[in-house]
Amino acid sequence: MTLDVMAVDGLGTRALSAAVQVVVRLTDVNDNAPTFDITIHTLVLSESIDPNTTFFTVNATDPDLGDNGKVGYALANGADVFSVDALTGEVSCRSSLDRETLAAYTLRLVAHDHGQPARSSVMTLRVLLEDINDNSPVFYPLLYFATLPVKRSALPVAHLLASDNDLGVNATLQFHWSVTEAEQMPLRLDVDSGKLFQHKSLLF
């Protein structure tokens, strides 16, 4: 900014004057913290995502000048599983994810400038893991005993139990046995419940 300043002596008809130019340069101070485009965001991420894959990018701006307006990024938590590029704001997973171990993460991402002292702001990124069919059903117990009456009964003679740590259709179980076993056995296995019924009377 340039100012023209004049000095005038006396008030008479022969007043003399002088002029000077004053150049004003404003020096920036670090009075603004970086501002994120969004402060809270939730996304769904497959638990099968490969390590070192970028799945989100954060962005923050700072209206200050020079280092005071230069923005960098960091993670306030979750750095053992995720990472953020300090320059680009790209968020990646560092290791394999497992929904059955931990189904969701709440990350706090920090945007900071390079002023002295630095100013910063925080956004929250919530990551929900989407289930894949990565777990096999497990029977409990592994060994069953059943006593069959001579005459057929309408009550189940055994109830096979199994569970699966996946979700939804990935955890929906059906029970089957081989065709050869089904023909030889006087038993019927209910596909959905796992209950064993005697459908033939025993012959001696």
C-alpha cells in the first residue's frame, strides 16, 4: 500500500509544502487455523481391502500466507492401522482389517499449518467395516450322541449346533450330509434347524 503525505507550513499566501510517499507493507500473522471441507464423515469399507490402499482424501485450507498458510496432515489416533499422507491428505490402511475383531474405527484427523506457533483443527472420520464371508461355520460340540427308540418318534433325537462369526447371509447356516449317509440312516436332518429326526422304526 502506498500513501502520499504532504506537509504544509504557515497559513499565508506564500505557504510552502513538501510531499513524501509512504510505502506500507503488511506482515501476515498466523491468526487462522486450517479449515476442513467437512468436519465429520462416515464411510463403509470392505474388510478385504488390501493394505496400503487409499480409500479417502481429506482437504483443509488456510487463508494465511507463506508457512502460516501451508497445511499438513496427521492422525491423532489409529496410526497403528491407518495412515495419512502429510502433504496430500490421502488416508490409507496400513494393515489387514478384520471386522470380527473390530467392526468400526473412529479416526481423528488433524490439519496443521507451519506457523510459529502452529495452529490446527480436527475432523472425525468414522470407518465402518463391511463383512465378507471369511469365516467357516464351527460346530459345538464336535461330537454328538443320540439314542434311538425302537419305534419312530416325532421328537428330535439330537440337535446339531453351529455358529458363524460373519454377518447376514454370510452367517446363515444350513445343515447337510452326504446322500449315501442319508440313504443308510433311519434319520432325517432338518436343513435349517440342524435337528435330527428319526423317520423310520428300527427293525431287529
